[in-house]
Amino acid sequence: MIVELALLLAGLAVACAIWDLVRDHVRDWLHEQGLEKSAFMDAFVLFERLMNGIVRLTYHGRVKRWLVGPRAAETRTVTLERHQIDDQDVLRELDRQGSSTRDVLALMD
């Protein structure tokens, strides 16, 4: 029983440690296949939320730093015309600052 629990926890730690890499590859693949508005993307977003909850509750980043080291944040810039934006918070921020930055996965709700 103890060995099985230790293996489960070790597997969970490894899954959490490499989740960022897996998430990026799956997200990119879904976009390449044109599946942004499919049930696959909906399931992916739901699974992403589940994994983020597990990471927050059990993992806290310690194992990831130990296994894969720190990872540079990846940033992608998307430019939109003002008429393409329907989010009022973004429009107010554009009026104040001239630019706006958002987490794309958080906007997919």
C-alpha cells in the first residue's frame, strides 16, 4: 500500500513538473489543426483547469524547479485593431495606456 501511494505521488509530481511543456505542445497542435472552437479545445481547457488546481494544491512548483529547472516565460504578441475588441476592460486600458496585455488561456472561458 505504501509503495503504491509513493508511486502515485511520484507520478503526480512528474506530471505536474512537465505539464507546462505538455500544455504548450497540445495547445499549439490544436491551433495548427484548426480546432480552436472544437470539443477538443473545450476538453483541453477543462483539463488545463484541473491540472492547474492539482499543481496549486499539491505541488507549489518545488518539484518542477528540481526536475527541469527554471523556464523562461514564453510571450507571444498579437495585434488587433480597435474594432476587433469587444472587451470593455481592454478598451479602457487602451485609452489609458495605449496597450493591453492579457493571458490568452484565461480569456477562453
